[in-house]
Amino acid sequence: MTTMAQIGQILVDVPTMQTNDPYSYAIPAELEHQVQVGMRVIVPFGRGHRLVDGVVVGLSDVTSFDGQLKPIETVLDLAPVLNSELRQLADWLATKTYAFRITCIQAMLPNLLKTQPKRQVRPTTTLSDAEMATYFPEGAPRDFDATKLDEETVAGLLKLQRAGEVEVVYQVKDQATAKTTTGITPALPPTKLNEIREAVSQRAPKQADLLAFLAQMPADKVIAQSEARKQANVSAAVMTTAAEKGWLTRSTLEVYRDPFHQPVTPTKPLQLNAEQQVAVSAITTAVDEQQTENFLVEGVTGSGKTEVYLQSIAVALDQGRTALMLVPEIALTPQMVNRVKARFGQRVAVLHSGLSKGEQYDEWRRIDRGEATVVVGARSAVFAPVENLGIIIMDEEHESSYKQDENPRYHARDVALWRGEYNHCPVVLGSATPSLETRARAAKGLYTRLVLPKRAKTQAMMPTVHVVDMREQMKLQGDSDFSEPLMTAIQERLDRHEQIVLMLNRRGYSSFVMCRDCGFVLKCPNCDISLTLHMDTHSMKCHYCGHEEPIPHVCPNCHSKKIRYYGTGTQKVQQALEQRLPDAKILRMDVDSTRRKGAHERLLRQFGEHKADILLGTQMIAKGLDFPNVTLVGVLNADTALGLPDFRASERTFQLLTQVSGRAGRASKPGEVYIQTFNPDHYAIQLAQQQDYERFFVTEMHMRHQGSYPPYYFAVQLTASHEEEAVAAKAMFQIVEALKQGLSPQAIILGPTPKAIARVKRKYYYQVVIKYKHEPKLRAVLEQIRQAAQVPARHGLAVTIDSEPMSFM
DNA sequence: AGCACGCCGACT
DNA sequence: GTCGGCGTGCTC
């Protein structure tokens, strides 16, 4: 071995622009053999002895820093948690998303690997009884978190600190703990154990059982005590006796928290149809040849995309490579996971937010150790530490949940493409309704387009889609959530014992209270949006900050009693439906009814078992569910999304309607879809009715071209927020000034404007959007804005940069 | 982020 | 004259 490095380059966990580059730390002799690049460490940082955590990103013998180096305090890991690929990815991501490097690294690691820094205070001398009683009522040392203590205590403690009577100590706690259980191993050779067994008293049959069990155990194997007890059929007491008598030794055994303990029945690859065959062979050729060829697999629900994915993955695995499969969070139902597990068994690891932190960590370790070679997960799984990737799949690539809406504001698709290039492996993007960006890139030849036209299974007929003009319905029967044609169709299904899915766009978005006399709308005192009526709690709630107040019976503005609900929420629709169809069983599924863990799956299972006739829900029902007995799908208000001030409104509406239509009519029963709308002539609705994605793509591309929107232009959105509207507005005007100065005249600057919902959680939001084609100075200008935003950040001004935002709202 | 240093007004 | 407010710069 060559001489060990003397200096570690550490990215400290202090997200600022000045600490975005690594700092040099001395490696003490006793840590020389432990420290490796990619490990987490604890280092002293700043004056005093504040401890922070950090990540080793380099080792060297020299440094350009000419001051006194501080030594690394502790090494937190036994093995690196970030390999070379992920370290490079973090750097790329930081540049791409204008985020701090350490923030990117944290986004890549499981939550449990985040340390918890803690401050404590303790007396340095003997304090008076009064002081002890005031400041250390529960003894010393005590936690010192200035944000949680009252001002008086903080001030008092700081005073004592200045006087040198107390000191602040720092701790950095590593949360990463593996779950353990007691393991046992035979302490004596089998012959000896058998001897003892024969000598043991007749009145101790259980001890004899255990001895027999131990005798047949492999000598060097450790098994869980609980497992041994089951197999030998003995109690814990017998185990303890055996340990005391020296027959076995106990040890600590590391176990995984397995989130999917239920057994799955293995499946075999299905017979492919011609188009599927073409797709699989194109993809697997790229896998074979280790090419960074990327694919767009276009196929409607039931066209057999998943089978194409699974068989392509199988080829990668056969070559000793690994696979990553990304799905939207909402589609990560046990149904989906089981399908992959059924094909690849123990090799599959699952990563998503439904798992506990411990389970996430364990799945992550199984991947890290190479024990799992197929990873299925939501957005952040794109950072899974799989090595030697042979294929990356991203299902439902158009889903907006692939974009993270906090720092780092990355799109999982971009990360997937980066990793595909790094690993020389194909990336497969799949969707029935690809995002315009992706479809446009396929048109340019950047992705190979593979189309799966038919329904794979029974050639089930595509559903008939009816558009119901609600303006006419209004004239005919007044204000109702249900049109006549839809009600008739529902009744038919009920008579035939078939099932119905009804979708309401957006949770209670329009269920606000309005005064019919003066038009007054009850709004949240903290946020700039209407409060939503919740009949379950009999209160008005704000969906942004959670503010809650009683339902008004008198208008606060004009004191009229005609203050009523307006618009529609799932609960109100459910009530109306129950009234009109007293015999139908209705299941409601929205953010409120699925808040509890597992509620989502439970509701779906109930519906699958036909314990209800009608499933009523928000967008979430449009995705990933597959019930053969559903022959009618109704969209109650197709327009809500259309009216939003967003360039993607049509795209979203089209995707949603197409997707939900796919829920109707599987197997042998033909399906019908009713779309209720006030805009029956809108192209997004018309083309969704005709299920004509290609024409929608062409039409929408034309609209985007007209409006200079993505994918014709790149876009960056900047937001400034502050408790005082004037501060946020002023900051945004200054930003716009800087942009105008720095950018070329070709750059289109939209704004500054207050955001569509200008006030959320007591803060005002202002934004600007830059649309551009070629703007070499953009990075420099944005970095300068980022730099300048640091000073006012101390006074609560938050500036965010979102490259390629999902919407301009 | 969090700490010290330094510059200002209000107090013993 | 000093205590303590906050604005600013720096942390290997």
C-alpha cells in the first residue's frame, strides 16, 4: 500500500454558496486507514467547536488552503455510501438545478443517513441552586435548541455562557441503525451435543429437543433465535438455559426490515404479440451492445408495456447487469410491486415513501451490497446505488410527480438519462400519452419510438367516449353535478351489477362558500385562497396551511343568510349521489380518505372485491388501477384543469382524460366514458374523446410554437417570497432588472407577477419566467442572483430557481 | 446555519 | 463610560 493520504476534501453540511466547494481537513493517524472517498464524516466547523457532518469527496496530500487544518473528528461509515458515479451525478445535478452540492447528496441518500446535529449546554462550574432550578430543571446537560426554547431561557443561558459558567457542546447523532435480533450458534461440536442430550434428565425433554436441533445445525452458522425456537419448538427460557450451560452462544444478528413479507407466486414471461416482440428486441439489442440508446414506448393501457419492461429487464439480468424501474409514487401499489416481485423474486428491492425510514434504509443497503439487482421505486429511486446498470425504465414518463418541487428541483427523467449515458445502457420511457418534450425528442430522432397499438390480452374494444355539454344540461335541469346521460348510464350499470368509476377533478378545489347576495367568498386569513368546505369535520379548511374555522351561517360581509356552498367537492358529490341512488354502494377516494397509511390499498381492494358499485375520487383514481368489472367511467368536471393559468393545462387535461378513459371496459365487456364539460369544443377534450394522441401532439405543438413555450423554448422560473408583500415584490423587480441587463434581447421575460396563489402560509409570492433558446450568459446571471439573494435571505426573503418548471403557476 | 466581530443608540 | 442591539463576513 502506498502512503496514506494526509488530507481529506470534505463537503460540509452547510448549504451556502461559500461552502459549496470542499474544505480541506487533516486526517489523524488513527483514522488514516478508515477514511475513504464517499464516506460520511463529522468535522469541526467554524469558531468554537461546532460539529457538522460532511461527505469525503476527495483524498490528497496537498491543499491550496494555507491556514491551519482542523482534523476530521469521526468517520461515520465503514464503507462509502456514495460511489464514484453518484458523486459525479451530484456535481452535475448541483450545476443543472442551481442547488448546493450537499443538498444534492442528501437527496440521494436514504433519510436515515442524515445525521441529527444537536446542541446541548452544561455548567462548567457549580451553579447556584436557583440557577440550576431555572435552567436545568431536569438536570445537566440539557438540550439547547434556540428555536424551541422561550426567549427568556435562551437569553439567560447565553448570559451564563458569556460569563463562562456554562458551555455549549455539540453532538452529531448518526441515525443509521440496522435492526438486530438475537442470533444463536452451537458452541460445541455435534458429537458433544449428542452426548449431553443422552445424559440430560428425562424430565427435560425440551432441552433434549434443543440439543438435537443444535447438533444438526452447521457449526459455523448463526441463525435468529426466534427462528431456532420455531424449528426446535422450544421456549425462550430453554434458550437461556442452554446459553448458560454453554451449549450455544448468542450474538447480535443484523436483519432487514422486509416491507413485503407476503409470499408472491412466481410468474413466467408471457407470450408477446408482434409489436411487443419488436419493442423487446430493439431494447435488448441496446442492452446487449451496451449502447446508450433511449426509447419511447408508446402504448395505451393494456397494450402490454409492463411485459415489455419485464422481459427487457430479464435480459439485462441474464447478462449479470442490474435494472432500475421508475414508476410514479401513486402507481407503486402492491399490485405493481407484486408483479415485478413475481417475476424476479428476491432480487427486487422497492423504494418509496410508503416505507418506514428503517425499511427504506434496509432496501437501500440490499441494493448497495448488490443483494438486490432490480430496483423498483418512485422519483428518488433514480439515485439508487445500483452498480453496473443494464437498463433503466421510466413508466408513465409524463407524470409530473417525477419532478421534485423542492431543492434540488430535479426531474427524474433527466437523471435517468444521465445514468443511462454513464452506464452505457438504454433508458426506456413509457407512456400512453407522452409529454410533449419526450414525444418531440422522439420526432427529432433522439429517442427510438416504439409503438404498441393493440390491447395485448383479449383485443378488448376501446371504450366509447361521450362528451356531455354541461351548458345545455344547465339549461335543461339547472345546476347539477350529474347530467342526464350520465345518470342513465350509471343506472344501467347498477342494474347489470357492473361497476362505475367517477372522477372529480381536484380535491374540493371548487367547494367553497359564497354569499349569493354579495358574492363574498370565505378565504384563509393566511393564504390567498378560498377555504374548502369539509362536511366530515363540519368546518372550513385551508388546503395550503391547514387553517380551520367553523362554517359560517351568516355572511360576514353583508349579513345575508344566503351564504352557501358553491361548486363541488368529493364529499358533496357523494352525498348527492347517495340521495339519488340510495341503493348504490359508494366508495370515496381522495386525499382525505387516503391519508392514513395503507388506506389507499384498502379502498382499492374493497372496490376490486365488488364491495362497492361506485368508486368516486380525484385524479388518483385515474392511475394504475385495473378492474375488469368497471364498464363506465364518468368525468364530472373535465374543465377545472383547463382553466388554470398554465401552459401545460391542455396537456394535463388530455392526459388525464385519456388515462381515466382507459379504466373503462377491460376483458369482454365494452366500456363507456362520459366526460362532462363546459368546453365541449376544446381540442384537448375533443381529441381525448377520439383518443387521438397523435393529433393532440401536433395541435398542441402548434399552440406551444405560437406561444413560444416549451419544448420550443427552454424555461426558468424564479420565485421570491416574503411575509411582506412589498419586500417580495421589490426583490422580484430587482431580479427582473438584473435579468434584463444580463440576458440577450431574444430572451422572453414574463413578469414579474404575483403567483396565481399569491399568498401561502403567510408568505407572498412573486415570480418571473424566462423563456429562451440560446442564452450563454444565463448561468452567470442566475449565479449572480443567487449570490445576491444570500444577504436578504437572513430577513426571510426566499429566492428559488426552477429550471424547466412543470408549470408557470 | 451559527458564531464573532464591529458599529450604533440607551442605559447604569 | 458600558451593555447589548443587529448588520456583515467567515467557517478548512
